Amino acid sequence: MKPTRQQAIRKMLLQNPHGLTRQELSDKLGIHIANVKTAILGMPDVYVDRWIMGSRKQYQKIYCAVYVPEDCPHPQDRVYPATKPVTVWRQLQA
């Protein structure tokens, strides 16, 4: 995935504060809808704002972007513990 796709999607979402669906992003940017989905999954500043009823009675996600400043610091704390969790298997008692 090219970062330029993410930049184009981010720019389009920031220009449309009410949000856009994946299909609208695909149509406006000329990017395949599967590539739009993949790019959005890798963008922490894009979120689902609401759902609307689409065609064939299926809900569609409306995506919005949050403005992130260029000098935003990266967190230094680890979220996950240093040790990997261990699976414990238990025998069923009959």
C-alpha cells in the first residue's frame, strides 16, 4: 500500500467534515474500493462517525478524519506487557 493513497484519503476526508463512505472515496479519488478499505485500516486518525442505510437495506460506514498536528509526540510507554501470554490447557473432569 502506498502512503500517497492514505494522504489522498486523509485530504479528502478533511475537506468533507460530514464524512464519506468507502464508495464515495473510491469514486472521488479513482481508487479501487478494496484499496480504500486497506488504506483506512492503517490510518489511526480515521474513524467511523455513524452508519447510514445504503442500497439493499445494508448499513454503510461514514468515515471522518481527525486533524493530527505534525509535532504530535509518539507515546513512549508500552501498551502490552513485555512477556508473551501463555495458554493454559485444562482437562475437563468427567
